[in-house]
Amino acid sequence: MLLALLAFVAIVAALNWIANPYRAWRLSVHDGMYGVARDGFEPRVLTPYRVRTQEPTTLLVGNSRVQWGMSIDRGYRDGILNAALPNASLAEIAAILRLAVANPRLERVIWGVDFFSFDEKYLGSGDPDTLMRLEPRPLSMRTLVSIQETLFSAQALDESGKILLRAMAALTSLQPIPPAPPAAWPERLIREKLDESSQEGLGVLDEPGLKTGLAPWVAHYQGYRPSAAQLAVFRGTVARTKAARRELILFIPPISTCELEAIDQTGHWGAFQHWKRELVDVAPYWDFANYGQLERSEYLFQDIFHMKQAVGHVILRQLLALECKACGPVADMIRQTGVWVDGATVDRHLAAQEALRMTQTSQASRCGRAVQDLLRGQAVGAANGDTAAAAPADRTNPGRP
């Protein structure tokens, strides 16, 4: 009986080592082509192991806007690792970067910074398991935890089984696996994907679906409270990364008209503008979250929150100083949306945004109407005794944080 149990445990460990579902081991019999990503999102457990074992030269961090929008086939390619996390908190990103700068091969960090994550309600937040995996523990303790989690866990075995089944299906089909694109998509692929982008996503979402997707964002921004402590976490993380002599490229990812309207109509446009000014006091950045043309091009967004991958790869090429002349006119518009913001340009940039805001918000958009309807419904609820509901904000006097 004991021998049978030991044999079973050995088989489980061997299967998990061969499949290596969490990329926890440097030695592996496959390169992740059958990995555990689903719909462009990888389980959180992968990121801490990837940061340790794959030793990238370029690291992408941020939330799911970066994980999805700058998705890299198999997560890591050409020295670039996408270490963004769904719902990433500033505490988690800080922990990732503390771990990442220990890698002597790391040259640069590209960080997608988001206004919504500087909310007071997220102070000190983060998944305890993710933060535990990112802790700089002694090698012996880290190895013990890794062995337990990646070789002897039922969840790892389940993921390994799926990987091995996909590998067997690919081998028996006798169809070659298409080559993976480079980490930063080539210009031709970007152009093809941008040409196809009108076929799905936010642009084809009907009105009920739009309101359903918008409702949590309206609720979130209604309760938004800018946090000086969150800004301090950001400032400290930037300082540590620069002190480690790593290049740090900050950018604000594109946000749709729907999200801009949610920010504006809940009375937080002033806080949004002030936040952009506060970022400059920490470090310069690229700003793609602007009024202009991109935010109104709904077909370039997968949903209310996420830009499409072709959009993200246009931006990635720009941040890496790669050419995109053959990416097409839509890509040109995306690149032109990005504004370099530093101490010399911030006042001019924010003034231009204020002028564009007044022009754009005076033109009715379906996102603007949807936000108004949601706020109006809450106002009616408040009048009927629902004290949690809030009346629409006066967009002509958005206030300051």
C-alpha cells in the first residue's frame, strides 16, 4: 500500500514537472505553447514564478489592460515578459518590481498606470496568496513552497492534465502549430488585426449590454476617493526601480468614452486631471487616456475597460521605439493620441484636454446617454427612499480632489 502511494505521488510529481503549468521550473520539455492562459488571461499563480525563472530583459506590469491589451504569446517571448495581473493593486505591482529588479538581466520596465487604482478603497489591497509568492523568502523556504504548490497540488495536476491533452491533440492531428508572433507584433499583423477590429467588442454592444457593463464603473467612480497613501506607494516603487538602474517607462493606457463619461459625470474629472499632474511630480509618462479620437473609436475596445490587442501592440511598439509606419492609418491615429507629459508639457496638455472635454461632452454619445440614464435611475431611487443612490453630477463644475 505504501509503495503504491509513493508510486502515485511520484507519477503526479512527474506529470506536473513535465507539463510545468505554472512555469515554476527552468527546465521544461515544452515552451508553454499548451499553457493555461484562457481568453488572453493567465492565472495569477504564474506571474511570481515567471518573474523568477524567465529572467526577462523587459518587463510589462499593470492590470488586465496590459495583460490583455499587450498579450504576448505564451506570456514570454524575445526577452519580454508580460507580468501584468488582473485587478492588480499598487501593492502587488510594487512586490513584482521588488522581485524583478533582483534579475541582473532586466533592462527596462513598462508600467501601465491607472487612475482607478489610486482609490483609497484599494489601499493595502492585494491577493494574499499572490503577495506571499512574491515575498523575498530564503531559497530553501521558497523551494519547499514551490515544490508543494507546483508538483504536489491537485490544482497543478488538473492544469497539467489539460496541457498534456492539448499537446496530444496537436500531435495526433498532424497539423503544424502556427508560429507564434514576436512579443511586439509585427506591423503587418497589427494592420490586419486593426482592419478586422470592427467585427466584435464594444462597438457592437447593444444598449442593454452597454448599461450592464457600465453600471459597476459608474458605481466605482461615484465612491472614488483619491489616496495620498496610494500615491506614496507609487512614488516609492518608482524610486526603488530607478535606484536599481532600470529604465522605467510609464504610460496611461487608453480608456473608452464610456469610462471617461463615468469619471466625468460622477464629478471626478477634476480629480482625474489633478492625478495626471501628480504623476508628473514623480516621473514623466506617456498619456493615451485622452479626449480626442481614440476614445470615441469604440471598435478599438474589446469592452468598456480593455483596449483591443492590436491597439496595445501599437502602443508597445511606440514605447519600445520601434517603427510602425506600415501599421496603417488607424495605428497612426493611436500613436498620435499618445502625449509625452513632463514638467514642461503638463500644463499645456491638461489645458488642451479641458478644451477637448468641453467640445466632446457637448456632443451626445451613446456612452454619455447611458451614464446619464444610470445616474438618473439612481436619482429616482434616492427620491423613492434609496439613500445609497446618488444624483448626477454637474459636469460644468467637476470639483477638485
